[in-house]
Amino acid sequence: MVNQCAGLGLLVEQMEAAGQPEAAAALKASHEKCLADHPLVEVPKSESPSLVIRTWNFGSALIRWGGAGFPTRSKREISKLLKICQSCEHLKENVCTKCGCQCNEKEQVMNKLALKTEHCPEKKW
Ligand code: SF4
């Protein structure tokens, strides 16, 4: 079970679990006023981060990537990281269930492995 805001559906604990403790703390702090009106409720923990968390993670990744000048990984680097993900228990249908990001062989923005500023939330790469 995780604590979810009944008003906005923000799963702060999932953000922490997804390796975003600072973002979770910031969100929790910015959400404090609302907590009086919308108390936290317990909901079953799902296997993958919610859409809110995945959107937050993707937005954060784009900001990091843009801030660093949009560096990308080569096809060879992507393949090497993908092998690690493919042997990881958290990869389900090319999506990392820890962060909710896509992990595949494509050289595109939607692929976490292609963005040089992204790292494994479990510190496997
Ligand atoms: S990014 Fe890390 S945790 Fe996620 S599937 Fe790849 S190796 Fe596993």
C-alpha cells in the first residue's frame, strides 16, 4: 500500500521509489496546503509508476537533457545498456517498472537509454 492524495492522485512514495527523492520532497512540500482538503488515502501499490509519475519523470529527464545540451548515446552504447536492462527483473515489455521509462534499441528521445543524461534508478548502469 502507498499513500495517495485523494485530490490529485500524487503518489509521492512511488516517486521516491523511482529514484526521485528530491522531486518527491518538492512535490510533497508544494502540496501541503492541499492535504488539509484532500487527506492521503491508502491505495494498493501498482507494479509500475502511475501516469503522473511517468510524466513527471519524463519531464525531469527532458529538462536535465536540455540543460546538458541534448547529448545522446551511440547505437553501441544503447545496445550495451539494453543488454543490462534485458537481464533486469524490472523490465516489462521494454518499460522499466522502476521509473516507467521506455528502454529499447531506438535512437530517439522517448528512449531513456538514448539520453546521455539518464541513468538506471537501481544504479545498474
Ligand atoms: S533502467 Fe535499471 S532498473 Fe530499469 S530496467 Fe534498466 S537496469 Fe532495470
